[in-house]
Amino acid sequence: MTDVADWWQTDIIDMAPGQIRLRGFPIEDLIGNIGFAEMVWLMTRGTRPDKAQAALFEAALVSAVDHGPQAPSIAAARMAVSCGLSLNNAMANAINMLGDIHGGAGEQAMQFFHDVKAQAAETRLQTAIETVFQAYNRLVPGFGHRFHKNADPRSLRLMSLVEAAVSAKVCDGGFAEIALGVEHFLANLKGKPIPMNVDGVTAVIYAELGFEPALARGLFCLSRSVGALAHAHEQAGRKERNKGPTPPHYRWTYGGANPIK
Ligand SMILES: CC(C)(COP(=O)(O)OP(=O)(O)OC[C@H]1O[C@@H](n2cnc3c(N)ncnc32)[C@H](O)[C@@H]1OP(=O)(O)O)[C@@H](O)C(=O)NCCC(=O)NCCS
């Protein structure tokens, strides 16, 4: 039987009839005693956060749940429902919309911060940022926003929580310092604010808490799933059919041969 049992190997879950253990903890001890954010931490990392770590982590998860139907992920969920898809399909559509440019930049932002940290061991912070900025094709993931041009309210609030967490010695603030340095660098470069966006600020928190960059995008997906579910459910109640991206009396700009006058 060993070759069959060894087909899937995991450190996450053990199960026998009448018993379920997640990361070594009996499920009945977790249920009712652990919050959902703590559960995400336990499942993805195999350890349990203390209360202060869990609170900061949960704040990051809360911040990214929704950005309205203008956000392509949410629009995709609502359009899917209007086309007759079920809620799970609508949620999958929303998640599939999250890539390097919309909602998925957190992983790259974390990597950017780690690269700056490595460079900063050799040189001053602003020089390290400039060097890594050149290597990333002069675009910093996690900064800039289509709507929040001066400041993203999520970033301001979360950075204040990070500051409090640093004072309480929950984390050391090294990645927050890098992110603020990047904001300063971009503002100087462009002559206007290119503020930290929700991917950037949650990347700060995930990095401060010791998450691997590869997990950031999945964590964003967990957050945005909540918004996608709420919007898909609401849209299902509206009984509208086959909604496209714009009202039908608007059309696209045709640039090919023989335009209709
Ligand atoms: C989100 C995004 C597409 C908004 O772009 P935008 O609407 O063109 O942004 P703005 O009009 O405010 O910025 C214009 C200028 O700042 C630059 N800029 C914007 N974001 C930048 C960034 N993250 N790094 C470097 N430069 C940036 C633009 O290249 C442009 O420069 P230019 O005037 O020399 O051409 C863009 O900021 C971006 O791609 N950010 C990185 C990816 C990311 O974090 N995505 C998640 C968004 S929630």
C-alpha cells in the first residue's frame, strides 16, 4: 500500500474515520477557537499567529474585499451572473481577472521589496530603490491607481496599523520603511504622488509578517472572493439578462476599414 499512500504527500491534513487533523490540530479544537484569518495563516504556513499578528493579517484581508463594479474582477462576476452562470462560476470569473495589473501585483510588490532589502544591505535605501526600479523596467508593482491619485484610503489606514504594530514589536517595520521610500522616490521622479495601492500595502503587511511572496496573490484572491460573492448574489437578485460591459446604446470605437457613417 505504501506506493499508493505515497502518491499524495502532504503536511497539511491527516484524516482517519472520525478524525480530522489540520497541521496537527484536531478540527474540533480549531472550530470555535480560531478565527478565519488565523485559519488561513495556519493552513498556508503550518504555524499559528499570535493575536496581534492575526489582527494585522486580518486587517489586510479585509481591505481588499471590494472596489466596486468598475473593478474588472467585480464587473466580471456581475456579467457572468447576468449571463446565467452560477455564483461559483461568477466567483471564478472574478478571480481569473486578477493578474499582474489588476489585484495581482502583491506578489511582485513583495518580491520588489525583498530585492530592495537585499540591495540596501550594500548601499543607502534610495540608491537601492533606484537600482531595483531600473531592473523592474521602471514600473513598481503595488504603486499607482486609476482612481486614487493622491492617496488610497486603504493604504493610509493599513500603514497606520503597521506603525502601531511596529511600536508594539509585532513586526520590525523594515518593509514599511522600504515602501515609504518607494513612494518618496516615485513622487520625486514623476513630480506627483504615485501612492501605494492595496496590493502594495498588503504586500508590506504580508512581508512584515513573514509570508512568502508566492502567497500574496492567493491571499488577495481570498479577500476579493468575498466581494465577488456579494456582488454575484446581488446581481442574481436583479434578474437582468446578458449585461455587457457598457449599456447597449454605447458602442466601441471601430478603427478598421469602411466604418458605418
Ligand atoms: C494602476 C496603474 C495601471 C495606473 O496607471 P495610470 O492611471 O497610468 O497612473 P497615473 O496616470 O496616475 O500615472 C501616470 C504616470 O505615473 C507613472 N506610474 C504610474 N504607476 C507607476 C508605477 N507603479 N511605477 C512607476 N511609474 C508609475 C506612469 O507610467 C505615468 O508616467 P508618465 O506620465 O511618465 O507616462 C499603474 O499605476 C500601474 O500599472 N501600477 C503598477 C501595477 C499595480 O500595482 N497594479 C495594481 C493596481 S490596484
